[in-house]
Amino acid sequence: MENETTYILCNNPLEGDVVIVSKGLTTILQSSIQRKDGIYERLEGKTSIGIHQICRHNYTRPTSIAAAISPVQQEGALLPSTST
């Protein structure tokens, strides 16, 4: 694992509950590609990374990915009108 000063997903300092991800790196890469956030570019060539367990879980959760890729749609969603 490359020596870095912050976690790649949350950009917080290297401290706290950390897990070393190697087998799940493909899932993180796929999540980044879906999110179009560029993190996958920073992960190229890496065989493992250290991240917070909760950040990994939140980053790869399908509902979190959907929320990240369509914030404009969610903000602009209209509530159904109630005609009286």
C-alpha cells in the first residue's frame, strides 16, 4: 500500500478504524466509475488501499451511488400536487 496522508474516499487524515482493502478494490473501482468522481484514476495500479470501514460501506452502497449520480434530479423532483 502506498504511503498517503489522507484516506482516498473521505480525504480525512489517516487515523481511526481502518481496513485494508484488496479483494474489494474492484467494487470500489466500479463504484467510482458509476459515480464519475475520478477516484478510479487515483486507484490505478494499486493492489490495496486503507480506508474507513464505514466509508467503504457508504461509498459502495447502491443507494448512495444513485444519490451521488443524480443530485440534480433529486433536488428538482416535484412533489405531487394536491388539488382541492
